[in-house]
Amino acid sequence: MSGIASNSNFGSYKTLIKTTMGLAEKRLAASIKTEKLPAFEAKLKERAGYDIKVDIDWDTFTSYDEYPLSRLDIVFDDVESFVKKICVDEMGKEALKDKIAAIHLTNSENNDDVKMELKDETLFLTVQLVQSSFNSQTDSQLAAYVEALL
């Protein structure tokens, strides 16, 4: 077979794609790390009045193709919007500062893994940005979840 993927070898090809980060993913991840992530953290600081560290599990965003990375802006927008909703006044800013010091983002290919959890001053968000449809928490869902814990 010369370069044609058949059903019998497609599974191994799919596994290869899933576990290999190519140049496109490396470039996009580097761009996000050096440009978009610092700008995003600055927006969070502006909204909340304090530094919120954003930790991204890069391996989970680069293990497939560049699609999950290209959708990271959607997650950033929802997180910024939820922080803005909570931090409309000093009471909200203080309450958030007392509970959240960091946000940890993880991507999963399994829709059932999508969740949010606040533990040890870190808001853990697992999103599913891998497939043709995606699933992540909206700003309203994030705000309702976090506000209930403040």
C-alpha cells in the first residue's frame, strides 16, 4: 500500500496523529505562550485587581492537531467574562481573591471529562476542544459555580 490509509491501518495512523505535535502546533503554542497568555493574564488582573496565574496543560492541547489551540481564545473569553461578572465591585474582587489564585486548563477528547472544580485556590477547568464539536463552560456557568463558593 503506497501512502493510502485503509481501515486496517487507520487506527495506528490516528494514534500517531494524537501523540505527535507537529510544527504547526509548536508554532501556535509558542505564540499563545508568548503573546496571548500574558495578555490574557493582564486582562484578568485588570478585571480582578490582582494577579491570577493561568496554567495550561499544554500536552493536552497539542496532542491532536492545532484545532484545540485555535479554540483556546473561546475559553479565554469565557473566563475573562466570568471574572468580570464577579468583580463588578470591591466585594466581588475581595471574595474572588480569597478563593482563586490560579486557573488550570486541561483539554480532553472525552466530552464526559468536561468539568470545573475549585480546590486549593485553583479553579480547574477541563474542556473538550478536540473534535468537530466542542464543549467548555460558558461564562455564566463559571460565574454561577464560583459565586456559589465565595
